[in-house]
Amino acid sequence: MLEKAFEKLGARVRIEAGGRDSAPVSVDIRRDDRGEFFLLKHDAKIEPDLTVLNVRPKDRHLLLMARAGNEKYKFLCGHDERHWFVAAIPESAPVSNVDQAKAALKPFAVRGREVHAGVRTKEKNRRRNRAFVRQGEWFFVPVPDLEIPAMLILKHGPLVRSRMGKPHWAEYCYREGGKTVYVSQMAPQGLTEGEYRKRLHDDPAAGRILWQTMQRDPSVYVRGRITHPDHATVVLDGWHRVHMNTETKAKANAAVVFLD
């Protein structure tokens, strides 16, 4: 039944038992000689109950629910522009179909902007409407009155959830606030000042690798061309506030953070 549901989208799915990651069940996109496929991995000690709650063949999206022990996870699986994708849905969101899952992935500020701008229901899932422009997991909300001194504007600035992801590049970027963290291959999600000092004290090898200071969850504004190899380039006229979708709030995606 699971394979047939994915076949309706024109996709393949594979299930594997393996080591436990950040959650008992994870969904990823992998590639073999036949192209991309969905890989569902689960803790070898737990046999998950997998249920497809909703399938939208025309939209090429489905909503998958996985029960593992006392935990329940939901994933939106689908095709966006050029590739398959998966997004974990926050457990606090009571979703039962694809449209509800898409709405749950929108940050509060984006949904509020939709109401303020009077976006019609049929326009809410477009990549561009009166409230926002979307590229992948990033939403760009216009801030028409924002003025930024030229000396503070960064050219060709990256937008990346973590060091492990491929960045989206903004032609012009400005950031403020956030929390300074130390990032390296040993800690791709970043360590706070206290955590960093403790790591150096406890692990001599940590002092021999390159660490980079970055900002966790800053306020970021962009304009101009936004590019990414997996998405069509978008052009933003005027400054836009950057918002990441809500999948970071899901337990199944707890390792993902916004670094800049």
C-alpha cells in the first residue's frame, strides 16, 4: 500500500532498519542509478506503523504518518520545482491532509501576512503571492519601508539551515541580532560560548580544528536575486524579511537550525 501511494506521485520508496538518528523514524531523499527515491529509516528495535493519510497525485504530494512506540510523526512528501522533498510537520499541528500540512509549515508571521494582505485560498500555496515569495523552505515577506545603510549590506550572502545544507544565495543581505555560536565539522549545528569552552576543555582534538563563528536565528533581510541549484531564481524588488518554514519545530527534524 505504501509503495502504491508513492507510485501515484511518480515516486519510489524504500524502507530500511538501521541505527537510530535524532528520531525513531526518519525520511530522506536518496539517489541511485534510477534517480531519486524516498528512504524511510527506522530504529532496528522498533517496527513502525506507516500510514498514508492523504494523497494528491495531481499536486504530487502526500502526507505520511509514522507511529513508533509512543511517538507519532507526520511528513509531507512531494515534488517542488526540480526535485523530490520531505518536510517534517510539527507535532503540535493537527493535520490530516496535504493542504493542512502545507499551512502548518508556514511560520506564524507568514500566515499573519496572508490575512493582512487578503490572500485568497487558491493563492496560498503559490510560490509568489501578495504576502510572500517562497523558494524551497524559505519565505520572503516584503518590508517596503525598511532602509539599510549601504555600509551594512552584505553582497552574495548565504541562507543555510546548517553547514550540511546547500545554501541559498542572496544578491544583497542584511542581518541583525541572533546568538553567536561556534561551528565546525564536530558541531555542525553550533555551540554556544559556554558549550564551546567546555568542548575545548574536555576534548583536546577540538582545539586543533577550524571553528567558525556564526549567528543562530538572526533577523535577516534580503533583496535582489535569490539563487539555489535546485530551485528557479527569484528576484525580490525591495527588502524582504526571511522566514524559515516550521519543520525545525518537529521532533523528527530537531537537528536543523538556522545559521547565518
